[in-house]
Amino acid sequence: MSGGSGRNSEDGVAVREAVLEDGEAIRAVHRESILGLGPAAYDDEQVAAWAAGCADADYAAGIEGEEPFLVATDGDEIVGFGSLSVGPPEDYAADVDCEVTGVYVHPADAGQGVGSRLLAALEERAREAGVSRLGLTASANAVGFYESRGYERVRAYRHEFSAARSTGVTGRVVEMKRRF
């Protein structure tokens, strides 16, 4: 079954390294994902504050960096993206070696396996880097997705959405971990 945009099922989805030319499409997917999926767990003010960070997010730095930054494509269209930070994250309660820093899927493609493919590719990159303990911070609407893929809750806490913009708007997020 295809998403609301009429795109193919997960069988038509490929995962590849992001390139600089993908930046604006990644920004659009990021924003649409937050606006389309965020309301399942957050109020309008929280979603707006979260999405505000997309305007000045530096996707080029992630794409050009040494760490994995992947996109999921359906034909020529970017339908999701994910990134990984290899090395222990700061301020985690769990003892982890690496952090999934984001998995976002266009809402028209949610529930079609795109996020699962991106997460599996990021996990494979982590294993290749010798990681055995992987962590992430999940938005409240994504906790079930990660739990169904073997991640365990560590703690819930309040996080400021788009803190770089000093929004002052907070919401509940969940630190999670997984061992390979």
C-alpha cells in the first residue's frame, strides 16, 4: 500500500549517502515530518517551535561531515533522512557509544517502512564502527517506533524545541538505548 502521496511502497525505497544537492529537500522533509507527525504528541505551540529550527538548520555540515548522513529516496524524491554521531553523546544517562541524531520521514510515507530502512542502515554503520551500545533521544510521537525495533526507554525529560532559536518552548522527549 502506498502513502498518501501516491508513492511506491517500501520496495521502491532506496537508502544512500546524502549529497549537498539534497539539502533543501532534506529541510522540506524535516519540516513536513514535524508538522505532519508531531501533533500526535505535542500541541500547536510545541510543533511550531520544533519546526522553527528547520529554517536555519545546517544540513550541509552534516552532509559534508565524516559521520553517516543518509537519505531515503523513492525514485528521484527524498522521502526521509537519518543521521548518526559516532562517539559517546554528552548528557546521556545511559552508557552508549554512539547516537542516532535523527530519523525523519515525510508524513505521506510514514508507516511504509522508510524509517525502518533508514534506522537499519544507520545501525549497520554503527556496527561497522565497532559500536555495541547505541542511544537516541526520541520525540514522544516516535517512542513506539523505536521500541518496536528493540530500543529501551532510559528516561523521559523536558527538552527545549529549537533551543538555538531560544524558543523557550519545551516538550517531553525520551532517551532510549539499544545493545547489538
